[in-house]
Amino acid sequence: MAEQDERELQAELARLQQEHRDLDAAIDALHQSPAPDLLRLQRLKKRKLLLRDRIAFIEDQITPDIIA
């Protein structure tokens, strides 16, 4: 993998991890509200799962496969 490509993946990974943490905080705050919007909560959780999958994919791209 080219050094430039890896830097771009690292930057995207950092951005996605930050968004994942922000969604986690938003979900926690929504849970704490007296009458949480269940539809919004469901959408936030779905987005968080999509981010987790994308993060895992990028981490796999960055980390080289080790054949034992």
C-alpha cells in the first residue's frame, strides 16, 4: 500500500472513530431523556453499526495480513 493511501485511510479512520464516539454520546443522552424518540434512537444505532463495520474494514486494510 502506498504511503499516501495509508495516510488517507488513517485520516478517515480517525474521523469515523470520532463520529462513532459522538454517536455513542448522543445515544446515551437520548436514553437519559424523559421521553426518548425511539425512531431517532434506532437510526442512530443503525448508523453506529455501519460506522463500526467501516472502521473494521479500514483497520483490516491498514493492518497487513500475516501468513503463519
